[in-house]
Amino acid sequence: MSRIKIDLSRMLCPMPVIKTQNQVNRMLSGQELEITCTDPGALNDIPVWARINGHQILAANQTDDEVIITLKVGG
Amino acid sequence: MRSLSVEQLNLINSMANKHKAIALISGGLDSMLAVKVIQEQGIEVEGINFYTGFCVEGHTHAIRNQDKEKQKRNNALWVAEQLGIKLHIVDVIEEYKDVLINPKHGYGANMNPCLDCKIFMVNKAVDWIEEHHAQGFDFIITGEVIGQRPMSQLKAKMPIIAKQSGANDRLVRPLSAKNLEQTLPEREGWIVREKLYGFTGRSRKPQIELAKQFGFDDFATPAGGCCFLTDKSYSDKLTDLWQAKNAKEYELDDIMLLKVGRHVRPKANFKLIIARDSGECKFLEGYRKEFISIRALSHKGPMALVDGDIDEGDYDLAASIVARFGQGKFADEVELDINIPEQPSLQISTAPFANENMLQEWYL
């Protein structure tokens, strides 16, 4: 299954969520999206957005500088 | 007349055509309660949240050190999760410019165009329903309470919002509905008016009580609303920005930078944005390719951006002001680096600007 990557570095809440939402709306069920952010709030917000909209978080990791989240688009 | 129980209403709605509402979700308590009141009548609700660029939460706790320990959550998303509803977040940054720059109904105490803003957002919800007509949304709900806020929530303004937004009688305010004209969903029996509320005034007690009834014990209650434009300090900086540009215009970076740092305008042609902690330093470093930036080399000190058309003759003034906010403020001389995008950087040695010479009106 294909995986799409988007870099949302420097964007601050809620722009990473909006960009993630807009990208997911263009994708098909089952596709995976890897999101790179620098706003630490994304570590909470993107998984919440994914949960309430029926998408699955596959991984969410934070380093000193980055948050990387991988999700699978729901049906 | 005997009223129907929630279970009976749910059953009736599930047997009849299921009606759906879209709710404007700010992340505060009122919109949360408004949704819950309508959900209790068996209506399916989804949320919509508009991002104007001036929303208080989010940015600040991603930037300042003092906010790092606060819970990093987007309140609108959190509310949606508590209510079990979908939330659509819509970027309206570009369209919102006209609302802020040319408010037909004017500004509030600061640069807040609250009435135009509410009309705009309800209108955007109307547009959203039309764009997503296949999903079958029937009406719009908001958490507006009559008299809660001085500009946009006066009783006389409620019909204006309904009319000028184009929502008309499809706009339901569940928390104040009993004090307003009947709406279409009430007349058609999609929702029961008796099960709506008649809250008025600035007191939050009825909302707190209702929250308790619903079992909500954690909710956001921002003192000045959820918008930077209601803040005097922020509004002053925005006014200064427009004066400096000689035009009422802005880009997203402009309004983001108004939220960050200490803003000092020693001359009409430029201002300094001086970081107040390491979090802000890191944030401002992200703008080094677009702005001239200044930082002390010989001492620890803050990152500063130069916003405006600074003359070379002003470099010493700018550098000396930045020097006074660092650890070299009592030194005879501080060496600073002036980074100019796409040009070789300059090193300058200067005495820190004397505190007594800093004019109060320079601080924005």
C-alpha cells in the first residue's frame, strides 16, 4: 500500500491538523500518510482528529525537534 | 402536556427521517453544551471550526517556555471527542481578512469585529452545508447566549446574524432558544422547543449547572473569548502594523509574529521583535531567511528580528537595543551579529542602550 509523506514543519496548531485533514480527504481508504511537524501540540491534536474522524494512528513519535505521525485512512 | 423522554425522541427520530445539524465549535463550554442539548433530542451532530489566524490556543503554547507544561490540546478537537462527533476544521485565513479590515458593523472594545465575525462564520457554515449537501445537514447550531457578550450576542443582534448569514430560520441557539423566535427545526418538530433553554446574561452559572447535569467536569473557559482580537495589547500591535505598512493588510506571518516576543519600535521605519525566552528564540530563528535578525555574540542574549525597512545607519541603534535585553546589558560593549538574508552578515560592537533612554512609547 502506498504511503504519502507531508512535511508540516514550522506550522503551528491548528494548521498541521487542517493540512492533514485536507490531505486525507484526497486519499483513499487504506492508504497511509506520514506527517512531520515541529509543533509539539500535533502529537495530541492529530491523533484526536484521526480518532473522531475514523482514521487509525499507526505510529506517533516525538524527538527534540520533530513529531512524526503515521496514520491509515479509514473507510 | 406530557413531554417525551429522550429515548422516545430518539426513537421517533430514528423512525422518521433522521435530521442532522452542523454545530459551530469554538472549544468553549457554550458550544459544547449547545451540541449536547441537541444530541439529547436524537439529532446527529457534526462540528465545524473556523481557523482565522487569530485563535488564541495553539500557537502560544507551542512557542513560549512558560506554556510548555500546559496541556497541549486543541479545545475544539477535545470538545468534539467528548461529544463523540466529527469535527471539520476549515482554514478561512484569507477570507477573514475582509471581515477584519472592513467590518460593516464596526469593532468592539479592541480590534474585534465580533458581529461581522459571527455573521461570517454562520455564513461559512451555510456554504459548507451546501457544498456537502449529499450529507444531508438540515440546520446549524451555535452556543450563543443572549447578553453573554456585549457586541455580537445582544438580543437585537441575533436576528441580524440569522438574516445576514443566510441561515435565517435554520439557525438554532439551543441555550437561548426560548427567548428567541421559533426556528424551522422547532416548527417542523425535528427538535422540541420545550427541551431547549432560555439562558440570558453574562452569568455563567446556568451553563456550569447544565455542564454538571451532563457530567462535564472539564471544559475551557477562556476569559476574553478565544480570539486575540479581543486583547488590547494584541490589537495595539495590529494597529501599529497597519500604520507602519500604511495600509490595512496582513499576511499570516505578520499576525503570528504579533503573538511572539517583545515589540519595540524606536523609529517609524522599523521595529524589533525581541524573544523573551528560548522557546521564542527558536521560533524567531525560523524567520531568519525572511527578516534581518540580530543576536549577541559576546554575551548570552535574545534573538531579535528587524521588521521594516531599516537603514544601515540604524543598525547601531537596533543592535544596542537588542544588547540591553541580554546578559551584556551592563557591559561597556557587546558584540552582535546582524544577519541579513542573502548577504554577508555584519558584526557590530556597541554599548547596550541605556535603560533610562528607552522611551515607553517604543514598547508596543
